[in-house]
Amino acid sequence: MGLPRRARLPGPAEHVHSDRYAAIAAAIGRQAAAEGVPVGIRHICRACAQVVGVDGVSFCTAGDLGAAEPVYATGVGERAVELEVTVGRGPGVQALVTGEEVLVGDLTRRSCRERWPVLVSQLAPLGVQAVFAFPLVMGEVTVGVLELYRVRPLPLSADEVADGRVFADYALAALLGGTDDESSGHHLDGMLAGSLAQQWARVHQAVGVVSTQLGTGLTPAYQRLRAHAFVTDRPLREVADMVLEGWLRFTR
């Protein structure tokens, strides 16, 4: 797997930086090789959890209805990212909006409880105590976010932050459709393959149904769906399934 285009370095003076990209590319490639398939987003997330040493990783793209739309998650990241999207606030959402990294080594701090009171209380039962969001920025536009989670209050080291940025670069390369190494045996295709992305498509379908039931636009319908998930303490995808299967109907 080749380096992302913007990671191609012009001179030997930055060989250490280039070596970091190469080492991480190899780690991602091993994940894909173990399955005998081309490299995808799931391999980037799994390799990231292993290399950086975190308990979960999620990848979101900028959503049409809200700030973030989950594509893939591993470990505690699967439930954590869904809670953040349901609440609509948190480090990942902030990174998507601002295009800047949000690195929180201890969510139990007073400043974090005041900034994201609902999310912090929701993440507590999962044991998530540290969250690190790396935005995927293309030009002036933030197109996604790679979010890392720890179940202990431990900041990322300088090397771990550097690794997180490299993984975010590879996630961006995957999202844009590949690398510039066309001779590689593992192209970054099939990047959106994964059960979470498929399940989230059902959330979109449910929003359309709720929109019809309420006689409103899609955004208010999505807000109602998220509110119901929050109030009933159910995963947003579960509420979507209830709507699509006719067990739940919204009224004005």
C-alpha cells in the first residue's frame, strides 16, 4: 500500500516521517492480508487501535442530516460513536465542525463535564474516559473524523498523536478512493464496507418514514428520532429498526 499523496516527501531530511507512514502502511496491510482482501476502512481502524494502543476506534464521515455519520467502529468505539451522534455533541462532532483536533485525555475533568455533560454521563457506563478526535481535512473542508477511545484517563503521547495523524491521513486517502501507488496489491478500495455503514443506511430509511409520518423535513425527523433514542435509552439503530418494522410510529 502506497503513501497518501500528500504524504510523499520531497527530500531525505524527513526520512523519519516517511518511515512512520511506511510502518503504519505495513500494519494496515497486515490487517487486510489476514482476510485476503483489499485494504478498507475497517483495516485502518483495527490497525490504529493496535498501533496506538487504544480500546476502540471509530470513523465517521460528514453527514447529510447531522454533523457525523458512522461508517465503521471497533471495540468500545461502536457504542461510543453512536451515543455521540445521538446526543449531537462531543469531541468528534466538534472536530468535524472546526476541522481541528480535539484530544481529551481525561473526560472526568470538570471542564469536560461542563462542555459535554450529557455525553460524558452517557459514556461513563461504557468506561470511556479519554477520547481523541482527528479530523480528515481536504482543503478547507472537513470530510470526516477518526476518533480514538480509552477506558482509562490517559493522554496520548507525542508519538501516539503523530501516529493518529498518519492513520487519519490514510483514512482520508481511503475516503477519496485510493493511493497513488497503482501497482500495489492492496488498493484502498471497498473503504466503506462494514456492518455499521450498512446499519446506518437503515437510520436514513427510518428518517424518511418519520418525515412522512410527521409531515416535516428530514432534519426535524432526524432530531425526533435521536430524541426518542436518548429518552428511551435505546441505540439509535434499534429505534430505526422499530420504525421500519412498524413497531414505532411518530405523531405530530
